[in-house]
Amino acid sequence: MQFYQSHWILTFLIFFPLVGALAAYLAGEGNARGVALGVGVIEFLVSLPLFWTFQPGVRCDVFRTGPAFQNCVSADWIGEWGIRYQLGLDGISLFMVLLTTLLLPLMVLGSWTYIRDRRRGFYASLLALTAGVVGVFVALDMFLFYVFWEVMLIPMYFMIGIWGGKERVYAAVKFFLFTTVGSLLMLVAILWLFWHWTAATGHPSFSYFDFISMPLTARQQYFLFLAFALAFAIKVPVFPFHTWLPHAHVQAPTAGSVVLAGVLLKMGTYGFIRFALALFPYAARGFPHHLHPPRIVTAALVLGVIGIIYTAMVAAVQSNAKKLVAYTSVAHLGFVILGIFAFNLQGMQGALLVMIGHGLSTPMLFFLLGMLYERRHSYEIDDFGGLSASIPVFSAMLVFAGMASVGLPTTVGFVSEFLVLMGTFQQHPWFALIAATGVIFAAYYMLPIVQKVVFNALKRTENRMIPDLNGRELAILVPLVALILWMGLYPRPVLDRMAPAAQDALTAVAADRLAPDAPAPTRGGAGQPGGVALGGGR
Amino acid sequence: MLLLQEAAHGAAAALGEGNGFTPVLPWLIVGLPLLGFVLNGLLSVLAARRALPALPPVGDPYYDHAHDGHGHAAAAAPVRAPALAAVGAAGASEQEAHDHGTDAHPVDAAAARHDAHETAGHDAVHAQDAHDDHGHDAHAHAPAGPKPFTHTLPSLIAPGVLIASFVVAVRNFVAMSNAGEEARLAIAHGWSWIPVGNLQIEAALQLDPLSILMTLIVTGVGSLIHIFSIGYMKEDPGYPRYMAYLNLFVFFMLMLVLGSSYPVMFVGWEGVGLCSYLLIGFWFGEKANADAGKKAFIVNRIGDFGFLIAMMLLFWNVGALDFATVNERLLAGQAGLFGGALITAIALFFFLGAAGKSAQLPLYVWLPDAMAGPTPVSALIHAATMVTAGVYLVARSSVIYTLAPTASLVVALVGALTAIFAASIGLKQWDIKKVLAYSTVSQLGFMFAAVGMGAYVAGVFHLMTHAFFKACLFLGSGAVIHAMHAALHSTHNPADAQDMRNMGGLRKYLPITFVTMGISTLAIAGVPPFAGFFSKDEIIGAAWLGAEGHSHLSGAALFGVPGRVWMGVIGVILSVAAFMTAFYMGRMMIYTFFGQNRTGDEERGHLRETDWTLKLPLVVLGLLAVVGGLVNVEEHVPIVSAFDFGQDEALHRWLHPVLAGSDDVIAQNVGALPEPAHAAWPIILAVVIGVGGLATAWAMLSKRRLATADQQPAYESGIEKTLYNKYYVDEFYDRAVVKPVGGLSRLFARFDMGVLDWVVDLFGRLAQLFGVAFGRLQTGQVNTYAFVLIVGVLIVLGSFVAL
């Protein structure tokens, strides 16, 4: 059990898939998928005990301040620049890591017959991607975080660009440019923080814990927040930065869509919670009096609500099923933004639960669409209809996934969105009121696609000659169904594990850590809590 | 909650041993139907899979024949495709024919198989389907040969679990009756469901007089309808699926009525909506059915939005969501709350939820369409149980509504308007189920008028009697349709089996159906001593009493008009609606069961009652429609009290513990109300209305000679046409809501890809100017990408080192 108390479990989860990627590549076309499946299953089974060994709220010895992490490590990497191999796990990252490792073997199974060409490259990419994603969720050194953040783009880019649909190159380039542009601004902000810290203390550092203890002026916080927020907003994606997502989803192969919706988008919301809020709390809470609006909170809430309503409406009129589901992702993540910026426990825990729930229900939808594509080579909704008569088990699964996406009670979608709305309502009742109409719009976009695919008359001959789900496909879907129901009926084990971390995030954002607005500090260091006084400044 | 329970136990102890109430296996009540769902669900999956043809596995090159992406391995396709096409088309079309609700005779299936070998096979099958399409509610007849176990087991499982659940409920009811009045409350704790900070929601059941009464109705009437369903649906290929949905519905309905808090109730609330959606669209092969299910779900969700907002308002202002704590805290703070904006808003948002689920103005439009589902579903979900959930919600929240007199008046007024509005539409419908559907909307309006006026017992009373007689009427109409369908089918007559113009004189052929439906018609019309008379009279009586100033709402105001005036208006509206009710029910009975038969000479011989499962539930419900009203005979009301069998106001006394909080609010905030002097005229008026409506219908319509549906001219103009077309409300909603939202959605979609995305691409093109080798990238060479990427990463990393 020592393994599960130390950082080695995290290190293993990052590097084992990398080794696996190499193995899959070397195994050759025929064996790549088998190797990938083995790696995926091992990765998941090894990660699984974390759920039980994780002790909510317990703090490791390595990081004595700030939010409580466990399984920590802090080792020199590039000592000259203060770059460290610094990892840690808390209740937020725990579930993101588990979600990633759960989806990995499922994605391999989902690609089993879907991917026919260049298999070894595909599975190597998939495994490398997983390594990067796990790294993003556990890195606590800003440089290390940025490396994982960027590294992960490359295999994703390949997956869309090589194994995608007809316009795969366009979609891949768009995805890459979009995210890179956002990331570059974040990189500038990280470097600024690094310089600022180094100038103030004389010790170079990229450590998250150093940065969150550093006082910054309101103006600095405001602009740095925007730089970080842009990177994360593109990733989430938040309206109006979302247009890359439909292209990417439509063109990506099933596994690409699954990993994109399941975990990649969550990197954006994770970034907000872990970094943007914690590093620049004063700006995030939205009181830069002397900067005048737009207040960041208001902007975030407005964009979140637009995401919920606007994208739901856009989704409703899509003729391509994958595009429709892509837009619903934006709508769901609008709830996450809302919950985060409610700044209370219900909102924060709700947001985290939406991240998990969406990471189960939307991948399920993409898996199902992929299964349909393998049978009919189409994502056009109008090509289907009446599938309940020809593939009843598939249809039942699609109805279930649709209802989970709509947030019907007994699924995790309800619990999470209920919490988000509850939390938002306390702080911003009008926003909650508008966002709650999302429950109507969710039915408005999801029921027509369900009807047009599985109900109505079975007219087309092609739709009669397709087989129902096989054992492999059920093996992908049944775990998702079980988890969606479990977290809908008894989310307590999850909520209890993430509660201390959510509280830490709220504590972090409640702090001011405001430096005087005077010229940049020549010697900073210890916090200057008296910063409130400058409220009356220019 | 615990405190209350302990207090209850304490009170019970004070009253002496044996007076306490300990629930008997309460989770079994909800668990059994869930078990039924799981078992029947598995059976339906099995049944569905057995019906499928064998096909090559996924990933087989065969499926690539239409694939243009990778363009390989398509060689085998041309060889195998035709053979498969034949098998697939025949197998699937058989399946579809079944799921259409039309039958596939062995002959038809053989023809389909034959046709499938030709290219036009599919259309041929469709043509055959079409001629057999008698009505929306048609269903299949027995194919030859013994049925597989997947179609026999549900007949045992589905009603079995319901009856068992009913028995447990009765056992609890008895235990509760034996307990002292103060002790009739128990919380069956489950698990901590949503624990976040100060929001602590427990999955728990609350057994009290109101919830146990609802449970008895749901499981009791539910059991009868499950039995009826055997006879009605057993030949349908989707039979196990049907029973699975039905069991699931009962599970959610029981969660709704037994849930101990608003969120748990909401689980049932949305769950029954899901089952309603699935069952309305049960015969999904026809688009109209699937559309109706979708409409029900979306309109219900508009109501659910209100429910959600009300819960949020309640939680952040009261700090709890379970009924016991909410009531306790509201009562503690009632002085500051009474009549305030907050409590009024909570009440109105809850009412929005109730209006959605219970089909009140303006959200009633889904219920008439819901008749697309099988008729037993209409009886169970869309008459007896689910649609009354809104009434239950208001009664359950009696403290909230009593604290908000303005909101209560709104509820009462909306209920009364719905009652008369729907009743007027019912006057001119030809489809027997449509008449009953609008009748249900109208009767629900009566119930809302009651609970709105603070006459909670009257509302729940009418809910109960309505469950009896309306379920009986719906099942009776099902028996009629069943017989009509069989008769029309015998000659492949394409006439509509649900149109009353094709019926007439059926009393000779369907005597049991006639008698039971007749009794229920007397009950709904309000003829003494049948059940509906007492409950409806109590509602209208409450309006008259309020108009005289005997209600706590008499002094309240809405739009500046005092409550007593409103209640007088409501009394008048309800009286007119009651007259219409008697009239359209009389009309329905006359056109269906009296006069000359219009079904057709050859078909007539096939009109008969068949299965005992179709008759038994009718008889039981008919009996209940006779005696059901006697549980709450009012003591002091002239004439009515003559029916006293020692059961006077039993329901009042039974529900008293639940409504004690509401009484307390009235006592604290309104003061003592003047003791009413019960006059005889309202009772006489009620009898005159009920009997008069039926008599008018008889006088006007019994001599009228109807032509069959295809020969009857359409209503040409005027009020008849407006009523027949339901005041064009659906058309109005279509233009005012559905089309604009759709148009806006399309506009947004165009904006999204046309403007937003275009701007993004513009940036991309600008980037090109800065030397990003876009053209290069599109060569499709992995090496190029890799090269560019590695260069990119190196630049980024290099920039670090350089810094």
C-alpha cells in the first residue's frame, strides 16, 4: 500500500502509458490494439485503488501550505530555472485521473474495429495522449503543467488529422491553432509570474505553491487572469470560443471524440478552478473597482448562461448527430462555469460533479454514435429512424444516454446540475433562473435526435440489415451505465472525497493577496494582507 | 426529521402501547415494482433479440460496401449483400409490422418475405400495413402457435409485483389506522443522497395519511389496470416491453407520493414523465405517437423548471427541503411570511410544476395528444395517477399555499378556468378517448379549484373518486376499442375504431362494459349517490361557502378583487363546467351505446366482450365508482348527510394530521372563521346540474341519427368548428412558440458557423500571412505535421531557454 501513499502511483500513471505507447507501436499493426487494451486495463486497474486509498482532506508533508494534496513529490528537474517535477493529488484531480484511466480501455475497445489503418500509430497516440492528460491533472509545477498541457495536443492533433473524417486536416489544424493561441498567452502569463517571483525573492521557481502565495496588484491580477482564462476558455470551450469543437468532434474518430468530450474539455474547467481562481482570487471575484467593469464574475456568468441556452438551441437544429452532441457539450460545460463562479460549496461541488457526469454520459453518446457509424457509415440523423425495431439494445442504450444527458433524476446529470443551480441561485438568482430553463432546452435538443434515430418508422432498407450490439460493445457501455446510475443514486462517496478540495478551492478564491497598487514591488515575499486599503485608489 | 419522528413516537407512547405506528417494510412498496421493471426489462430485451435476423459481426468487410472513407475491403459486399438484404428486410419488416401495433398474420409475414426478394419489398409491406390501420389504438391479434416465455412471464410478474405492493401498502394502512392520530407519521430512512454543506438531502420515504392514501390508489387502481393490460396487450409483440414500462412507471409514481422531501418527490416527478414519454410513444413506428410523447416530455419539463426554482427558493430561505422540517420552520416563521412575496413566489413556481404535470392552463396541451398511447396507459397514467400529481403537490404543500392566499386564488382560478375550458372542448369531440382526455383535464381543473380554495380534503377526495370512475371509463373505452378493432379487422375495414360515429348501440354487444361505464358516467356527472356526486359537490360547496365569507381566502385579494367575489365567480364557472360534464358524458354514452349500430352489417357479429382480464377490472372499478363517495359524506350538509353510514367525513378525519399545519396558519393569521350555515340550495342545484345535463343530452341527442365518420360532414363554421378544433390553441402555440424558437435556433446555428467561425478562420488566414505553412499542412503527409509540430514545440521550449 506504500505505493498508493507515495507519488509513485502518479508517476506510474503518467509514464506507464508512454511505455505502453512505445510497446503498441513496436507490436505492429496486428497486435497494437491488443497491447493497447492490455496497457489500458492495467492502467485502470492500477489507478482504481486510489479511490479507496485516497483520504479526503489529508495533507502530505511536502507542501505545507495552500490546498491539501497527497501522493506528493517535489524533485529538481531543471534546477537552474527552478523547474521541479512536482505532483500531487487532491479530491478534484483524483476523479479526473480516474475518469481518464477508466475511459482509456473503453476507448481502445471502441476503436477495436473502427480503426483499420495505421493501427499502431493510432494506439500509440491514444496512449501518449492519456499520459499527457493524467500529467495535466496532477502537475503542480506551472512549467511542468504547461509541458503536459502542450504535449497532449500533439497526439490529439494526429488522431483528428490522420484517422478523422473527410475534412480532418482542416479540423485538426483549427483545433491546434485555436488551443495553441490560447496557450501561448497563458505561457506569457506563467513566465511573467516566474520573473515576478524571481525578482521578488531571488529564488527562481515555477511552483504552484509559490505563485499562490505571491501578492499581486489588482491590475496585475486582472490581466493575468484574462491571459489564463483565455487558454482555459478555449479549452472548455466557453462561448464564443467554441467553434473549433464541432469541427473537431465531427471529424475525430470515436476515441478522439470520447477523449475530447470526456477529459480534454475538463482540462479547461480544471484550469479555472486550480489556477485561474487560486492564483488571481481578487480578479476572479470581480472587484477591480478602479478598473471598472467588465467584472469577471459577471462576464463568466453571462458567457456560461449563453453557453447553456444558445448552444442548446444551436444543437437542436443540427443535422449531424456528432455535431449535435458536440454542441451539447458546450451547454453542459456552461453549467460548470456557472457552478465555479457561484463561489459556494454547492456550486463548486456541482461543477465538479458535472465534469464527471458529462465525462460519462457524453462519451457514452459518442461511443453509441461510433457504433452506429461502423454499421451505417453515417452521422446524418435523417439517415436513421425506427432503429428500435432493428437494433433494440442499441436503441435502449441511446435512450438511456440521452436521458442521462438531459439530466433525468437517478442519473448523475440531475444531481450535478441541481447542485450547480442551487449554488448559483444563492449568489445570483436571476442567472440561476435563466440557466434553469436549460432543463427545457436539454429536452428540446435531445428528444428529437432520439426520436429521429430510434423511433419513427423503420423506412430504410439499410437500417434493417444491421446487427445489434455485440459483447465487446456492451462491455464498453455497461460500465458507463452503471456509473451514471451509481452517481445519480448514491453520489456521496464521490462528493465526500471531493468536498475538502472544493473547500480549499473556495478558500483560495476567498483570499485577497493583494499587493499595493504602487510600482512593481522590488522586494515582495511574505503576503501583505493589508491590501484592502487600496480599494479607494484611482 | 428524527426529532419529529421521536416526538411522534413519544406521543404514541403517551397514548398507550399499541398506538404507535411502525411502517411495515415500506421500501418493499416501491421496491417490488422496480423488481418487476428489471425482470420484464430483461425479458423484453430477450424477446427483442430473438426476433432479430443473424448478421455478420460488426467490423465485417460487408459493412464497408457503402463506405467511401478508406475504400478498401469492399470486395465481398456485392456477393453477400442481396442475400442479406432479403433476410434483413423480411425479418425487420415483420418486427416493424408488429411494432406498428398492426398485426402480421403468418400470411402477411410470408408475403413480406416474398416481397423482400424484390426491390420494392419494403413498400409492399407498408401497403399491407396501411389497410389494417383502423385507429390509433389498434393492436395485434394472436399469431398461431404457443407464445414464448418472454410473452407469458410478464403476465405473471407485472400484476404480481403490483398486487404484492398493494398488500404491503394495505398492511401499512392498517397499522397506521391502529395508531393514534398524532403518531401517524413515519420516515423510512434510506441513505444520504445529496450531502453538500448545509444542503443535506436524504433518500427517504414518508408514510403519513396522505401518502398512504395515494399509495393505495396507485397500487390498487394500478393492479387492476395491470390485469386489464394482460388482456389488452398480450398479443402485442412489444408486450414485455410494455409491462416493463408500466412497472417502472408505478415505481416512480410511488417515489413521487412517498418521497419525504421535495427532491425525492422530484425524482418520481421526472421519472413518471419519462415513463409517460415512453408509453405514449409505445407504438413508435408511427411518427405521430413519437411526436406526442416528445411533446408531453417537453411541456412537462416547462413545469419541472418551476418545480426546480421553487425548491431553490425554498432551500435558501427555509434551509431545508424535507416536508417535515419545511413545515416546521414555515409554521415557526409564519407571522413574517404570511401573504409575503417570497412565499407567494414559492407557491406559484410550485404551481407551474403542478400545471405542467396535471395539464392545467396553459400547459394542458400535451394530455389530449397523450392518448396516442395504449388505452390502459391512458387510464393509469393520464387519468388516475400521474396527472393528479400536481394536486398531490399542492395538498402536500398545504402550509405553503395557506400562507400565500393570493397564490391560492390563482391556483383556484386557473383550475376553474381549465375546468370550463376543457369541458367545452369535450362537447364536440368524436374520438371517444379525446372526450375522456378533455374530461380529465376538466376534472383536474375541479381538483385544483378545490385545493386552491383551501379545500384540500375535497381536492384529494375528488382525486380519489376520479381515479375510480375515470379509470373505469378509460378501461371501458379500451374494451370498446378492443371490440371495435376486432370487428373492423374481421373485414379489413379501414374505419377508425375510436370514432363514436362508427359505434352506436353497443350496449347489446358489450353489456358489462355498458353497465360499468354507465355507472361511471353517473358518477362523473354528479348524480347521487354515486362517488363523483359527493366529491364534486364538496368542491362547488366550498366555492359557495367562500363567497359567503366562510373561507380564509374570502378576505384575500387578487388583482384588487376580494377573494369572496372570486370564489363566487369560481362557483358559477364550476357549476357551468359541471353541467357541460354531464352533457358531454351523456353524449358519449348515447353515441356509443344507444341508438342504431353503425359499425357495419358484417362487422357487427364480431363485437363482443372476450377476456375475463378485461372484465374484472371494469367491475371492480364500477363498484368503487358506486360506493367510493361514501367515505366522506359531510355531516352538516343537508340532504347529503342522509347518506350517513357511520362513515361521516372519514376522509376529513383521516387527513386531519396532514392538514393541521394549514389549520394552524389560518387560526394564527386569519382568525376564527364564522361557522357556516349549510343551506340546502347548493345541493339541490348540484343534483339539478348533474341530472339536468344528462337529461338535456338525452333529449337533444338520443333521437339524432348519426352517419358514420366517413359520411359525416365536417363542422363547417362557427362555434362548433372552433370547439372541435380545440380553440386552435395548438396552432397558436405552434406559431407563437414552436416556430419562433425553431427559427431562432436556426438563426443562431447560422450565426455560429457563418459568423463566429468565419471570424476564426479569418484569424487563421492572417496567421498564414505570418508564414505558417498552411498549404504544406494540407498535403496530408504525417511527416509534415510531425515536422511542423516538433519545430513548434522546439520554438516554445527554446523560448524558455532564451528567456
